[in-house]
Amino acid sequence: MNTVTGVTLRLDGSRWREHLATVAGATPGIVPVIKGNGYGYGLERLASESATLGADTIAVGMPREVAVVADAFAGDIVILNPWNSDSETARELLSHPRVITTVSRLADLVTLADLGLRPRVLVEVLTSMRRHGIPAAELAAAATRLDGVRFEGWSIHLPLRAEGRYVEVERLSRAALGAAPGPLWLSHLPPEEAYGLARQLGGADAGPVPLRLRVGTRLWLGDASTRMTTATVLDVHPVQRGERAGYRQRVCPADGWIVVVSGGTSHGIGMEAPTSASTVRQRAVALATGSLQAAGLALSPYTIAGKKRWFLEPPHMQSSQLFLPGRETPPEIGDEVPVELRLTTATVDQVLIQEGQRRSS
Ligand SMILES: *Cc1c(COP(=O)(O)O)cnc(C)c1O
């Protein structure tokens, strides 16, 4: 008998932690990234897992996320989004002893250096991402203002594409270290390449350049076999071909079942727009052939009896209506069915961590 309802993320705790430890072990200087929806797990949970892993520093995205993780993690906290004088929270955090602020514009560095607070600061270098950062040509000017802050290093955020990545990071790192020595904080460079770079850039006597590697997705979501996401069957209704159902009163393309499952737009489900079988001809084809695709139904992320099923219509706020052909046996109310979620955009109703066992559906 099921005791859970809603959208559930089940985690095999010991295998997940094994994966985390493997990634951390292969990535000395790792900085776990914990931001947004907490990669589906939640920010606080990841903060305490980072502590368990032995990380000395984590990174959040926005200033307001610091307060969410600060109790669960006792080490340093980097704010990845560039400092912005409009954010009152960001200004207050300049004096926080455990917080490291990222500065991505020369003018902002000048402002922070003149405050007299000597905040802990990473200076971001502009990459081919062209998201944030100080262009290489201005790094020498930036270096002249580092006396006014506690300089923690250079931040370089690379694109995910491998082609040209190493050449770029080497060029930018040389420019940065030429302006001022300091640790390199890198994203999206495989550890082997990063440590190779650190050795290459280090002096013969000084040893490799100190390196910090920020990792989010590969750490938290890197082993899909450690987790399973499910939804609950909330209701099942028989329908006949030609009958209407749903908000949009769509015509059902065949005899079958409407299966109502938990999970909707508020869970981040079904962001893709279904096709619209709007023409009379298409609807006629659909009714004649019973083809769900011709009927304009969109494939859903829900699996019933081993197959992805079709949405009757776009997901609602907290539930979805699926269409199941009549030759099939419908699931029972209360059954859990697998649902494929993109965990960086999903909000689940509960995370259940199970130790040393997995359910098979
Ligand atoms: C979000 C973010 C990361 C983590 O990205 P993943 O692809 O989830 O590993 C790393 N660095 C910076 C600067 C980021 O903003």
C-alpha cells in the first residue's frame, strides 16, 4: 500500500553519496555549486551533503541563497552572480566573514575597493560565454585595485563546448596571473585538464597554481541510476471515442481511459507545447485511425506499463490528464508511475532518501 502522493524523488542514499564521494575524490579543490531549485533536491540538503563530503567552500547563485545554506554549511560561501550595488542583500554580505563576492566589472571593483570594508572578492574574467566578467585587456587595471579588497582569486566560467576550451582558459589564465597572482576558480573544465593547466602555469619552484573547481550538475545529477522520479495516479475515467474531456474539451480519439496523474506546470512538467491538431482534416484522420499523434496529442514524460503516454491536453497546474487506449488495463488510483523530470527545472513534492534499496516499478 502506497503512503506517498504527489511527485516524488526517490534517492538511493548510499549509492548517491558514493557517487558524490567519487566525484569529490577525483576533483581536489572542488567547490560544490548549490543554487536555484537545488538541482531538484533543495538548497539546504545539498549544503549539508557538501559538509559531509568535506568541502571547505560551496557556491550559491544569488545573494539571498546565502541565508538558506549558511546554517547547514559552516565553510565559505561564494556568490556566483556578479556583485551589483542595487542589491541590499549583496551589500550587507560584503561584511560577512564567510562570504566571497564575485566582481565582474572594473567599475564595481573600484567601488568595492573604495568602501574601506576590504570584502573577500573573486574577480571574474570575461570568457567566450560573454556572460559576465572583466575583459582580458582590463585585467591589469583591475589588478591595481586589489589592495582595497581581500583578493581570493580569478574566476573563469567556460562554455560547455569542448572545442577551443583549453586554449581559451590557458590564454585567459595567463592574462589574469600576469596581472596578479592568485588561485584560479574554474567551471566546466574536466579535472585532468584543469590540473594540467595548473602545472603548466605554475613556476618551476612555486608548484602548480592553486585551483578551485566549481561543479554542479555533474556532482549532484551525474549518476541518474541513483534516483527515480514518480507521480501518483489520482483518478481514472473510461471514455469513448468522440467524447470530450479536459479544460479544452478535446475530442478523445479512441475508446480508452483518461488517467489523471499528479504533477503539472508548477512541478515543471510539460514545458514543451503540444502540437495542435487544429484542422478538421487532422481530426478526421485521428478519429478514423485512432492515431494519438494525428489527434495532436503530445507525448508526456509519464510512463505507464513501460511506455511513455500521451497528454490529453497540456498539463494543469498540479495534475495532468493522460489518454490511455481502451485495449490496455489502466493503472489503479494510488499507483505510482515513473515520470521523467528535468531536475534543474523541477519542483517535487517530496524527496525520499532510501538507504541501500531500490524499488522497481
Ligand atoms: C551554475 C554555475 C556553475 C555550475 O554549473 P553546472 O553546469 O551545474 O555544473 C559553475 N560555475 C558558474 C559560474 C555557475 O554560474
